Amino acid sequence: MTARAVVVGGGLAGTAAALALADRGAAVTLVEARPRLGGLAFSFRRATAAGQLHVDNGQHVFLRCCTAYRAFLGRIGAAHLAPLQHRLDVPVLDAASGRLGRLGRTALPVPLHLAGALARYPHLTPAERVAAARAALALRRLDPGDPALDGQDFASWLRRHGQTPRCVEALWDLVGVATLNARAGDVSLALAAKVFRTGLLTTPGAADIGVPAVPLGELHHTRALTALERAGVRVLLGARARGLERAAGGWHVTVTPRGGDPERLTAGSVVLATPPAEAHRLLPGGALPDPGALTRIGSAPILNVHVVYDRPVLRRPFFAALGSPVQWVFDRTGPSGLGGGHQYLAVSQSAAHDEIDLPSAVLRKRYLPELERLLPAAARARVVEAFVTRERAATFAPAPGVGRLRPGPVTRAPGLYLAGTWTDTGWPATMEGAVRSGLAAAKAAARHDPAPARGPGTTLKESA
């Protein structure tokens, strides 16, 4: 008999779980409350004075070490739409001096691959560069899986290892805020060790950056939906899971389509790939040792300021800024479909707790002059359009102690599994973590309710 599975949630975690289950021969139904797939990594269309834009809700990038996400892109036939840098190269602009530095690598073995760039990095003193190299070697010796590290904050560890406030700003937070969505003082040392060891201290090319060349919706909705349908997955968009009940040999999932009548789905396995609050609502009593833990996983916001200029003002695909409210700036002109000689920049602001609820007018007044300070050409250009997108709960908060709250994929309720970046993947809240969580849930479900695998060649395999 064919195993039946229901996946609740159509973000990257749920999509990856559904594909993996279908590849193992299960009859899968994917339920998503929104009218689209992609979760918090999506795009939308916006009419502007410069024409129609395809806008990503936030700037998402990945690294070469994101092997599960890269395999996911391959599975949905989209790897060529998200190219990687040939070699890590991050321009870093100091707002006060106007000096441009670069963080990059060579092909030398780890850790020598970073030595040349660090030695030439102009935003640190020679003494700070030496101290940073020593801290990196010490960080390499840490085990991210050590529970003792989870309760410590990264900033305290950096201070103990001789890192000055300037070094934290110009190096550690430059990377950490973008990948962890929090500053060093608010980050679990275990998660910081995972990010820096995996990205910078494992293989020379691990931190090479990949930036989607198309809107996120093309990847995570259009391409993913096609792959799901080809795999035989039934996809219910605009349908909310209202309840979950035990049934003989499995589960009943009550689903209400928008404007339609409720439908009861029956399955041997259910994967809840939802935000933690929604999973908490749906989970039956006793499914987790500490069900209240899900309500104690905090969240962290990200906002993006989108600016369309009447002419090109930036020659690079992206850069990071120091000594400025601006964190990272990306040129999204090509993926947006914008033409007519205009340029569209996205200012990506992580850990935006102090700004997430500010009016758009206040944010425009803050960031437009700052872009002119960083990019002299912007001062000579006309702003055609400027708007703000916000994700108030963009990621889980990677605070010290969060590791104790993150459950694994298997619950105490047979046949019921969890997926999402907030589950215990060992990774922070990234696209890589989302895909890994879905694969882990699917693997656990397959052990519980096995089905004959389909033919080889198109499976989405779990990455190490």
C-alpha cells in the first residue's frame, strides 16, 4: 500500500519535505495557507513610476557550503538561476573615510586562504588583524554541538580573545549580523561557531556567495510548484490547517480552503513545517517534552529599503558598509526586470529591532541621504521610487540558550514530525537550515511509514 503523508506549510522546509517524501514513493499532500509557496523567501510585483518591478521581500543569499539548499535548487531545475561567485569577494566601504576594503580568499588551504585578505584589510589596525587571526584559529577549535556553548554569548567570547569594538564591527558583526540576524552580544556562541567554522574555516570556497539572478518567487514558487506537481504531490494553496487529530494508524488533518468547505485529509505521517507558534497550536498534548518551549523561541526582524534611481549609481553587485546605518546594499536591477536606464538598489537591514516599526517616511529620510554619502553618484541622481518591506519575525532569535528550546524532527506522537529553521538543525535561520529541516523530517517519516522508493535520478538527498 502506498504511504500517505501530509505536509503543513509550503516554505522551503515544507517544500523540501514534500519532495523528499514523494521521491521515496509516498502520496503527499502539501497544504499552504498563503496563495503561494516560498514562506518568508518570496517576491511580489509592484507598479512604480519606472515600470513594473519584481520585488523580493528581502535580500536572500546563500554560500557554497549550503549544500542542502543548492541540492534543492538542482532538484527543482533552478541551479543555473542562482549562480555562485567564482571566489569570495565582499567590498566593504567605510563611510567616514570613503575607503574601500575587500574580504576575499585565495585557493590556499584553510586557514591560509583568508590570510592575504586579512593582512590587507584596511578597516583594522595591524594589531587587530593579528588578534582576529588568533580568534579565528580559536573559533576553529570549538565544537558547535557542545551544549555548553549554547548558553554563552558570542560577544563575551570575542572580548576574551582580544577583539576590540572596531574589530567586532568591521569583521565579526559584518558577517554575523547578515547570517545570524543578531549582533554578537545577542548570539549563542554555538550558532556563531557553526556559522564561522562552516563558512570560513572548513574548505577554501565554503563562503563563496550565491545571489539569485531571478526573483525569489521564480525559484521558491514557480519552479518549486512545477517540481512538486511533477513528483505527484497534491498542492493546496490558500488552504489553512485548522486541526490535527489522531486516527487509526495515523492522523486526520482538517483543512479549510479559502472560501471553500473544510476537507479532512488522512495520512500515516504528518510534517508540521510551520512557524513555531502555529506548530504549538496544532500539536496535540504530550507531543513534546516541553511544549511551552516553542512559545519561548524569540524572533528577530529584517527590513529592506528599496530605492529606484533614474540612472546607475552603483557599479558593483553588492557591498557592505561600516560606520553607517546602512548594512548591505544589493543591485537588484536585473532580477527585477527594470529597464530604461534605471537602477534598483535594495538596502538590507538585519537585526532591525529599533527600526522595524518606524514609518516609511522616517526610514526614507534616514537612508536616502546615507546612500548619497556612500555613493556620490546617488547625489546626482533622481529617486524615482522608494519604499520599505518588513518582516517582523523574519528569523528565530539566535539568542544564548535557544538551542535548548529547538526540538528535533521527531515528536512523541507517532507519525508526527516537525520542520522549519527553528528546529534543531544546528544551523541558524537560513535557507540552508530550512531545507535541512525538511529533509530530516522526511527521513524520519520514511522510517516510520516506509514506501517503495521511486526510480533514481531525481531524488533530493540529505546533505551531510
